[in-house]
Amino acid sequence: MTFNNINKFTEGGQRFLLGLAKKVLLANNIGLLWTTISSLNTSNLSVLTAWIGIMAFTFKIYFNFGGYYDMAIGLSKMFGLDLPEGFDYPYISKSVTEFFKRWNISLGDYFRKYIYISLEGTRHYIKKQFIDIFIIWILIGLWHKGIWNFVLWGIYFSIVLLIEKFYLKEKLNNLPNFMAHIYTMLIVIIGWVLFSLDNLSMVAQYLKVMFFMSGNPIIDNGSIYYLYTNIILFVILTLCSTTYLSKKFNESESQSNISTVLLNVFILLLSVSYLVSDNSNLKENFFTHVKTYTDLLIGKKDINNVYLADDGYLLKNFTPSDDKTVNNTIKSLNNFSNKHKDTKTYVCVIPTSTSIFKDKLPKFAPSQNQEKYLKNLSSSLNKNIEYIDTYKALNDAKDKYIYYKTDNHLTTLGAYTSFFKISEQMQLDNSAYYDVKKVSNDFNGSLSSQSGLRFSQKDDIDIYIPESNKSSVIVNYLDNKKKTTSLYNTQSLNTKNKYDVFLDGNHPIVEINTTTNTQKQLLLIKDSYANTFVPFLTNNYSKIIVVDPMHYKGDLSKLIDNGKFSDILFLYNANTFFSDTSLAKLLNK
């Protein structure tokens, strides 16, 4: 390999690394903000939030496309091939015409050489040029995606380019540079609204919010939070969109090879860290910690939808589904209770730590009001269902250790606090006394894994053992035909998923038979929050059937018909109940 080939290979490697950084560090990072904001209902958007969101998309699409182009150019150069440039700092343009000369250059050249010139668009009178430009931009829109949004996107820019070509060219040349740049970016950003959303109705609603036509507030806590936690990232993105950093890099490269090597190693380390962390199947390691603490360094207060809250708490953001999905779940519950009027039916949805500890959230952190959702649920259930509200009981005990700091579940104390309220309404025996036994003091829960945040202070796991064992149990895990005489799987304490000590984690269906002197039987339909509750229920029922709709594929009606249930209890946490669709699917079978 000659010196020139080695030099070209090195240049190609650097270009590939630059593209990788653009994609992984910049596009993906700011893309998370766009995903968050675009998932919000437009009625909940402030004007500033809408602008922050579309600015995030503006950067995302540039560094996404630009990153892929740079990687392709770099790989080709490494193997001795030269590809044309794809992007030439389009966001420094002072007209939309200049913007598209700098944006996706190879695509523009292709349409100009093989379609526009074929239509003889440069040779005919003005009317023919109008038509040809119009056709070209519709085709460019369809090339991106064959839906109406992109057709309208092509029409929009064809009109802008025609106006610039025949009417605004001289005026734009005479404008101060900063005003011409503002004009260009405004037109481009409006175009990205068409490009970014799924349908024209969403586009219209989003534009109304942006331009003060929706009646939405100009600014709210969410917009302040999104701005101050992403301001460093926006500054970096803005600098990387100009020629400033590339000039500085070229200057340092000519002065010191060592600084260039160190910079490349640093970029490679960060890029690999973010790539590795995007794979949720991998355990925490050096790279995931690099990614997490880089996020914190640039000002982020939430990582993977988990807030870094006060007092060492990790709080999962409450993200309910749209109203249609929530109402469908409630409707399914009502229909279910109408079919089984002869069995007492209870619904208890436990508030999550994010709601009880909302005062610990980062300043201005947007979090939807769980109390509002819970009250709406309570008022929407029919007369055959009794709703059990544990919010006040948990809120009154908020100074106690009722939620894990690194996990989204209640502690055993939190479960007992809620059980006491549940027992009052279901008329259950709650007179038992318990010995508290600590079985782990090094629990790092699911929120720690989800966010990548590890603290020296870990959670304790306690189990409550009745002082007088009035009843014994036989637990039958029907999915794997395993039987045991304990509600606890202590082997899980030696694994990462220590919360599985309670009822051996999640199973489709579990049958629990007790020696309690009663004929009462319970059907418990639940999520993982209920696993810590079950030990408190066994003194009140001779049999408990536990069903997890996320995993159960059987026929619930047949299960009820074949059983002799005196009570049916739906026990969920708010995050799962208001976002998951598995319960409605099970009830509608």
C-alpha cells in the first residue's frame, strides 16, 4: 500500500467517524426530543414547545442524512473511490434556492440532469418553466414518500422557488445577511412540519400552535424544561451546522497530529458508548455509563423517560395513551362487569412514585396529572364496579419508604399501606401482625437499568412474615407446572431481577391454594405491582387465581365460569393501566 493510499484510507476513516458521530451523537440525541414532543397531543403543546420540537426535527433530519452521506463517502474513500458531496452546510443559506443547492446535492443533480433538462425546462418560456419546476418538485416529494404530506411538501417548495426565481432574487441579495438567513430558515422549518408528521390534519394542527392560532399558551413548564435541559445540545448542533468547527478542526489538524488523534479517539468512544447503550438487551457496562454521564454533563435531567429526581429517586415519567385507548379500556371493564354482575368487582389503580413524589421532580419537568386520570376512571366506571382509591393513603405516607428509589414498584411497606385501604373497602381481615425481614440491601431496580444511572445507595427489599401463621399456601405456576409452598422465590435475590422474589416474577396464570378457613375465592387480574400484595391476601381466601393480561392467552370468561369466585380485583399501577392495551384485549375476547 503506497503512502497516498494510506493517506486516503486515513482520510476516509476520519470522514466515516465524522458521519457516525453526526448520526449517533447528534441526530439520535436531538431526535429523542422530537419524539417526545411529537407524541404529545397538540392541545397540550405551548407555542414555544411546538417551536422547540420542530427545531429539534430540523437538526435531526440534517444530521441524520448528513451522517449517512459522510459514512458512505468515508467508506468509499477508504477503498479508493471518490463519491460526490451530499451536503454543504445548507443551514447557512440566505435563500431557499441556495438551500437546495447545498441540501442533498446528489439528489438535486440527478433530478436536474435526468428529468428537468429532459423536460427542457431551461429552454422554454416562463410558463413552461413554471410547469416543469412544479412537476419536478412533486416527483421529489413522491421520491421521499408516496403520501399527500410529501406531495404538498413538493408543491410548497416549488411555489417558494418559483417566487424566488422570478420575483425575490434581487430583493434577497439586497437584504442584510442575517435577515435573509432568518427568512430562509423560517421557510425551511415550515416545510419540515409537512415532512415530519404523519398526516395533513396533524400538520394543520401543529402549524396553528406554532403561529398562535390555536389558543394554546405561549409558554408553559414543559417548554421551559425542554429548553433548559437541551440548550447545550442546541448550541452544539448550531455550531456543527456552520463552517466554524470544521475550520477550527482543519487549523488544529495542520498544527498537531496528536490533538487530531485524541479528538478522533474521543469521538469514537462517545459514538460506541451511545451505540451500545441503544441496545436494551445489553447489561450495564463501561460504555453505558459513559453515555449516561455524558447526557448528564450536557444538562439532561431525564434519560430514557426516567427523571433524575431529588433524594436519589429515579422517577418514571407518566405517559398515558391517547384518550381513545384509555376509554376503550374503561369501556371493556364496564362491559365485563355487566356480564358478571353476580360477582363483586373491584378496580384499584395505584398511583406511581412520580405522582406521589412530584415535588421531587426536576424543576419544570412536564408530567401529566395522574390524579386527574384516576378521578376520571373512578367516575367512568359503572355501578357494578367499586373503585378503590389509594392515593390519599400513599400520599399521607410519602415520608416513609413506600417506593423503591431505583425501581418503579412499591416497596413492601407501600404495598401494605395500600392493602390496608383495599381491605377496608373489600371487608378483608387486616389484623395480622408481621415480622419485617430484610432479604436484600443491594437492589438496583428497573429504572436504574432503563436510565443507566447507578448510585452507591441501593434499595432494600423486605418481606413481611406473619407473626402467627394461620394459613399455609401451595403456589402452582400453571405455565411451567411448578409447585412450591412459598410465595417468595429467594433464588431471585442472587440475580439482577431481585424484585422477582415476589411471586417468582410475572407468569400468565398462578393458582394459590391456602388452608384459610373460608369458602371465599379471588380472581386477581393484575400487573407486576400486585406481586407484593398477594401475601397480604392469603389470610382472606381459600383460593386465589392470579392472571397477568400481558402474558395470559386463555379465555377469561371460561376461567370465571369454571371457578367459584366471590371477588374479582383488578390491581394495576397507573402507568400500565393508562398505557397498556392487553387488559382490553383480554376482556374483549
